[in-house]
Amino acid sequence: MMKASVSRRSMRVRRAHSAAMITLTLIAALLATLPLLLILALLLKQGAGAVNWAFFTAMPKPVGEAGGGMANAMAGTVMLIGIASLIGLPAGIGAGLYLAEHRGERVASIVRFLSDVLNGLPSIVIGIFAWQFLVRPVRHFSALAGGIALGVMMIPLVTRTTEEMVRLVPDALREAALALGFPRWRTSLTVVLRTALPGIVTGALVAVARIAGETAPLLFTAFGNQFWSTSLAQPVSALPLQIFTYAISPYDEWHVLAWAGALVLLALVLVISLLAKFATRSRFARGSD
């Protein structure tokens, strides 16, 4: 009888501890998502009214004139992301594949360490580096310099993601390809890389989402441009730069556009994140079949 009473008391204590921990984890989850929800609510309140068709298609208006948009900034953002992807994705994927396939070698360990250091480097330091070697020698800012700076930021993130995804590929696939007479390089490219492709795509999208909102490197490289420009050799605008310029201005009209630009930029990051989530879900769905 006493043992049954002790057992019931022990169960009540365990249930109380379980309920308390579940509550604490729920509160932690809400606190983790609360900043994003507050930011989204503030952006919707301040900038939703200025997001219209003209915002996406019109050029910025001079000070004192109502209306205007950020068509040049959005075109510049797409161009900068494209340049960065052309530089960062091949280098990052190739480096990640090398690290995964030669994980025990000394060179791979050094590259992995340096990649982690570069991944933690402040973006403004990368901007100063790009200014010193890409802007100062030619004495003018350019879209190409901005794209290269963003591409350098992408490389370590894509490298580490690719390495982790390639490591998840079963060794049996490599051994089967090698047994069929495939050389090592062809096995890595046609078997291993193809198997890990969904995860690599996810990492690439996360890297793109990260650089989409970077401002500091662009202040030293692309600089910004109030006019329409698609030249790689000329300064170019981007959403983060336009938001920064409008936010520090003394004009209320520009402040409203800055809020709208921040809302569009957040929506762009959310869309890219959803695409990454979809790619991950597709990967696991195929793996369960």
C-alpha cells in the first residue's frame, strides 16, 4: 500500500516536472519568434501603405515630390545577388566537396578552419577589404566590386553546408560507383554531388538570404545610385543601401519609402527561406520513399 502511494506521488512529481519543462520550452519558442513578429508588425504598420505598383516600377522622386519608387534599387539588388552567386556558389560548392571527400588530409583541415574564421568575419571588414583591392586601385565604386564582396561572404557558408550534405551521402554509393570503374572525380561529381544536391540547394538559398540584406560591404563598394544603372563598372543602388539613405534623411516622404523598402526586403528574405524549407522537405520526402 505504501509502495503504491509512493509510486503515485512519484508520478505526480514527474508529471509536474514534465509540464513545467514543456511550459518553459513553449515560452522559449515564443520568445524566439517574438522579435520577428514584432518587426513584421511594425513594418506592416509603417510601410504597407507605400507598397504599390509604382513602388516596384517607378524611379525615386526628388525631394519634395510625392510618390516615387525603388525600381533601380530592386534591379541593383538582383544584379548584385546574381554576381555574388556566380562567384560564391561554384567556389563554395567545390570547396565543400573537397573538404568532404578529403576530410582527413591536412590541407582540408586548414581550409575548414579558415572557412570557419571567414564565416565569422564581420561584413564591414569584408567591405573594407573589397574597397582596398577592388575600388581604390580603379578610383571608383562599381557593381562588380559589390557583387564580389557579397560573393566572398557566401563562400564559407556554402562551403560548410556542402561539406555537411556530402558527408550524409552513404559510402555504399561511392563504393558502388568505384566498383563499376568510375574514377574518383567522376564519382564525386556525378554520384555524390547529385545525391546531396537538394541539401546543397538549401544551403545556397540560405546564403543568398543572408547577403540579400547586407549593407556594410555595399557602402564601400557599390556605394549606391539614384539613377537607373545596369553597368558592372558603375555604382549601383540596392534595397539595403536605399533604405539606409532614406532612413537617415530628414524627409518624411523618404522615411515612408524606407519602411516600405524594409518590408519588401523582409518579404524577399522570407520567400527565399520558404524555398529553402521546401527544398529540405522535398529532400526528406524523397528519402522516405
